[in-house]
Amino acid sequence: MRALAAYALLPGMKRILVTGATGNLGRAVVSTLKNAGFNVRAAARNPSKLAATSGVEPVLFAYENQATHATALQDVDGLFLVAPPLDAEAPAKLNPVIDLAKTRGVRHIVFTSALGVDAVEQAPLRIVERHLMASGVPYTILRPNFFMENFSTGFLAPMLKQGGIFLAAADGKTSFISVTDIAGVVAVAFRKGLASREFNLTGPEALDHAAVAALISKVSGRRITYQSIPEEAMLSSLRGTGMPESAVQYVGALYSAVRAGHMAAVTNDVETVTGTKPTTFEAFAIQNKMAWA
């Protein structure tokens, strides 16, 4: 927080709209922006899940319901934009929000994309990036790697409750990042007005899933194992949960990138922006050990 306090709010930067405010990243961004002195409008399709506190205003917002967009963007100076998870239709949902934000005079959009999408022009999030770049609205694009929180409160948490991690990741390494570190970058981007900038956000080390399982076992006192499974077995399991086929294929592409080694890169961008080194996975596991009790 010391790094954030070193900068004054941009003149007139009063209210930030945070989309996806009930998700792992959205909750961290709301909290960090609030603590950094911003007025936050927290957007969700079910705002009753958000507690109204000083400096945080819950608001109804759903990408597929454009009637909710204008109210959410009213009197907003900054927009934190995040796509629904694993959504192949992200451009159709996010691009109209970018266009409306421009007409409403939003002064800065911080968009959370994903690591590596700038290498695939047809990727849904890359299409959104390109639209934002061409919009004329000052922007910051963040490309984080897989979240550490996927293991504690995200889509992998139910697996760990059963004592294992079952993924088609082979021995590929990933430079996992905590959402708290991403949120710190978001706050500085708004504070300093980091316009026309792109940052690739990773943790400080690349780990395979066997190492992740070992760290979680160490701090939780439970035996967590990693089992590499065939891709089709993973996809079939996801289909069994009722996941839409487009999202299933999205997950398949993500773990194909892990197996190919594309998610192992480590950058210094978190420290460059915030002045603070990103969280190690071991420190994250210690902080969240009760998630696996």
C-alpha cells in the first residue's frame, strides 16, 4: 500500500466502475481501490451479494442486458473491465460497453485480458483489446497469468477438497499470480493514469502442478496429489458439470498452452508498476491454508 500512497489521485478522478465485482479478481479490485481512496461502484448481475459500505456503491450490471449499462456508467470517471470467465462471446459483450463508456466521457479504462492473447489475433480477448485500443479512450491493458485463487476459491477448489489436482497440464509450468497483486496494479494504473500501456502480469516463479500440490500439502497438513490426465478426460469431466461446450474448448486451449510451456514466462511488470514484488505461491498458500482444511 505504500507504493499506492505515493501518488495523488488524478484531478477529477472520482468514481470507478468495477465490473465482475463478485468474482475473485473483482472483489480484490473493489477492496484495493476503496483502500486507495477511490469511490467505487461495484457492478454485478446480483448486487444484493455486495455489501454497501462506505466508498462502495453496489449497482446492477449484466453484459447481456444493455439496459443496465447506462445507469452503471452514469457519472463514472474510470472503468475496470473484465470479461465473464471462459466466454468465447466476449467481444459481443464487452465492445458495446467500451463504446458506451466513450460516449459517457469515461476518462480511463483498465481492461484485464489474459497472458499470451496478444500472440493470437483471433482470440476473443485480443479482439476486445484491439477494439479498446482503437476506441480513443485512454486505456491500460493487463494480461495476467492463471490466478493462484483458482486453487482456493475458484474452479479448482472442489478438486482439492477431494485431495487431488486432475488436469491435462502434463509437467508444464505456470507463473501463477495472486489477484491481490493484479488489483494493486489496477489501482496504480488509475492513480498514475498509465494510458496506452500494456502489462504482462505474473508471479515471481513458474511452478508445475506437482510443485503446487506439494506446497499446498505442506501448509495445509493434507496430502494433495497432482495427476496429469489426458485432455479428452479433462474435457469430458467439464462437460459432465454442465459447462457449455464453448467454455470447455476454451479450457482445452488454455491447458494446451500450459503443456506447450507458454505460461511459464516470468515478468517484472507487477514490481515495475507497484514497487512491490508479487506474492510467491508458498506465501499465498500459507495465507489461505484454511481453504484446504
